[in-house]
Amino acid sequence: MSPAPLRPGTEAIAAKGWLAAHKWLMLRRLSQFGILLLFLAGPWFGLWIVKGNLNYSYTLNFLPLADPYLLLQSLVAGQTPEQLGLIGVSIVVLFYLLVGGRSYCSWVCPVNLVTDTANWLRARMGLKGGAHLTRATRYWLLAMTLIAAALTGTIAWEMVNPVSMLHRGLIFGMGMAWAVILAVFLFDLFVMRHGWCGHLCPVGAFYSLLGKLALLRVRLPRRDACNDCMDCFAVCPEQQVIRPALKAVDGAPPVILAANCTNCGRCIDVCSKDVFAFGSRFGGSGQ
């Protein structure tokens, strides 16, 4: 009988310790729960550091932040945003142009906690296979949300957007949001690995376009040290972004430039050879 395969990151834990092999994962969770706590502190405890939700918020009574995807839907629907909303959108756009649009998915979005839990449980249960959808499906859904806004004159998608429903539900009461979030969880658990975030979510599709030229990227300063253990592929929610940079496909530099990289840092965590590291999209191209 052949020995059971090692879980991804086992070699990294042995080489650099448990904390170092989970550093970016723990920081992500601190970010996600910390952001939620900032929003919940007002309605739950009367401590109004942040007012609003992920669509629009006002921090410390002077900093407006607004979702550019929501603004785009509003414009398509024929609605004119207020000046403060435009300022909030500008701040958010600038931020994600620097750190990468899909950093929103891995560092901010509360639904990521749900889908990551489903993926973790799926791996522990040994579930394989499932439905097949092209990752381009999310861009078709993104287009459909804008068409719906144009046809209805409303931001129709936000009525069923799991991200908005979960965030509003945690603040004001879940209601029907429970059914939507449970459906996302079960879909990722039983139907398709990384099904929602990786293949369907139009929010992630929008933010990938927003951060296509972002400055912060995962670099591969020790690409030649790779021992093909495949742990980075096992933990990456967007596995297709790794190979070009790791294997120098068509002369690709040692930096992940794909728009759908979420900058989650898991490839950095689980690599025992320290092949990966955060850095700039520019700079040295050494192998």
C-alpha cells in the first residue's frame, strides 16, 4: 500500500515552521475579520468607526470609500452619483491599482471566508471532480449584470449579490441571505472546486479588470529552486496564473502578471524552497 500523500505545505512547515508556513493566510484572516469588525462595531456596540457597508462607507467621519463596481452599475442604469461617492470611488480605484484588484477577493470579501471553508472541507472529505465551467463565465456574468442595470434602470445585481447580501445581513439581519450563502457554500463543496469565486463571481471579474496593471505582484526570485512539489498549485484558487511565471512559458519573467491572481500569498506560505515572494511588477528579471 502506497503512503498517503502529504498535505500541501507539509514540507514548508518542516522547513520553516508552522507560523511562517501560514503567515499570509493568518494575515488575510485578520484583515477579513478586522474589516468586518469595523463595520459591525457601530450597530453591535455603538462604536461608529465606520458607517455603511462595502458598497459605500464613511470612516471616522471624513474618509468616504465607495465600490467602483456599484458606481459602474449605477451609471449604466442612468443614475448620477453624488460628489462624495465619486471621491470614495477614486480612492478605492487608486488603492486597487496599486495592490491588485483581486486583492479585494482574498483580503476583504467576506464570501471568501465561506468559499475557503468549503474548499478546506472538500479537501478533507477527499471530494474530486465536479462540474466544469470556463473561468471566462464570470466575465459573461459581469456583462449580464450591466445589461440588467441598463434594462431595469436599477442596480438589479445588488439585490442578489452574495457579497452585498452577506455584508448587509451581518449588519442588519441575514434573512434570505442565509439561503444564498448556503447555496454558494454547497456549490463549492459538492459541485465545483472554487466554483463561485473562481468561475462565476462577477465582482471578482470586475476587480480583476481594475487591477490588471497593478504594481504589487507575486514574484519568483528563486524560480530555479522549484522542486515541482505542486503545493503552490494545490492551494492556489487561480491555478492557471502560476505556470507561465514558474515555467517561463514563452519567455515569461519570474513574476505573476495575470489579472486573476488574488495576491493571497498562499503560494508563498506553502513553498519550502521560498520560490515566491511579494514584490513589484517591475524590477530585476533574474531567475
